[in-house]
Amino acid sequence: MRKSILHSTLVLIITFCSFSLFAESGETLEPITITVQKGETLSLISERHLSDPKRWPELLKHNKIPNPNLIKPGLSLVVPVFLRKAVVGVTEFVMGQVEWNGTGGKGPWVPLKLGQELHPNDQIKTAGKGKTDVHINNVGMVRILHDSHFEVKGEEKKGGPVTVALFKGSLDAKVNKSNPPTTEHKFNIVSPSSTAGVRGTEFRVELDDKLSSTISCFEGVVDVAAQGKTVELKQGMATFVEKGKSPVQPYKIPEAPRLKEE
């Protein structure tokens, strides 16, 4: 019996360590190989995978392709590290109708896959009961809920807070606590009516049909800003921001739900 318990404990420890290593190593880029799909153009491929789409000649040169007209369905292309977009996060759970767009909303939408790398300006849409969990490197987990439209913006400067945008719908987030605690934001959520700056917390952002926002803090601290005014939310507090107006005075919310892994 003791051996069985010990074996189970070791398996859990190894699994946890492996997950942590995978989650925090997302910033280390490696070359990737892509296969050109029907309807994909060199322009679309460059938008999706290159840090600067204008560097497509270097992509062709690296793959020893003399003519852009040779980019056809079924062709394999290696995207070297020096041309790749930065990886901001990765999808850890996908359920229902969820779509991804790797061209900042300009190109076609495709079904989001488990393990999909996310880069600056990548967008996600959920429909019906669809939802997805996204691990953001060095930040934590964001759950994009049903009927939502979300964009990963990334870091404005190296080492600065990671920013995401919520255009529609709602999201939950569980952000890693800073150790030692800090007053600086490590994560920002921008919406049409407010900006939420986070310092290690669990919280929710919800947009209504008029794009006004309700921000609820379940643990930690969230600073909510709009129209030149900022209010501080602590555990068990929320605020409402009507689009074009300042946040209302924080108010108590019912017992906070806990964000669980799917």
C-alpha cells in the first residue's frame, strides 16, 4: 500500500514539474515547420508566422525557394527562429466552437487547436457554449468564456506587463502572485470601456451589450481605470464602468467563485 501511495505521489510530482517547465518555457522559440494549406498565400503565411511580414524574401531564401509562385498547397516551409513571432502563450483547453485568427483579425478564421501557440495580435472568438483556457507566459491562466472576442497584445516593452484586449463577452483570469508582492501591474486587460491592471489575483471582466464593463475581484488587487479615474478593487469587491464614464465606487459582491482547472 505504501509503495502504491509513494508511486502515485511521484507521478503527481513529475507531472506537475513537467507542466511547470512547459508553461514557463514558452518564451524559448524553436524553428517550426508549416504545411501550406489550400487558400493560403505567402502574404497570409508571413502575417501569421513572421515577426515582420515584410521579411518574406528571407523566408523564401531560407527554404531555397527561388520564386514566390512556388508557394502552393502541400509545400512544407521551415520558419527559422530569427524570423518567428514571439510566443505569448498557448491554449491548454478548448471546448465547443472556438476560432483563432493569426493575422490580427484581417485573414480567415480557423478552428482553435489545443496547444496552439499565441503571438502578439492573435485573436480568439468563442460562440455558443465554446470556451478556452489560455496560459499566458509568466502571468497565469485566462479563461475566455462563451460568445467572446479576445486579442493577445503582448508586452509593449521587454519585461513590462502583458496586455490583452476583450472586445466582447467575458473572461476569468488567475494571475500568478508576485513574490515578493509588488505594486506594479504584471497584466493589463483593455476593453472598450475600461482598463484593468492586475497585481496577482483572480478576477472576472464582463462586457454587456453596450460594451460597459463589470470587473469583479475574487482575490488580490485590481486597479480599474477609465476617463482619468482609477479605483482599487480588493477581494470580494467589484465596480461597473459605463462606456464613456468613470468607474463607480467599488461595491461588495456575493461570495467569490473559485476558478478551477478544466
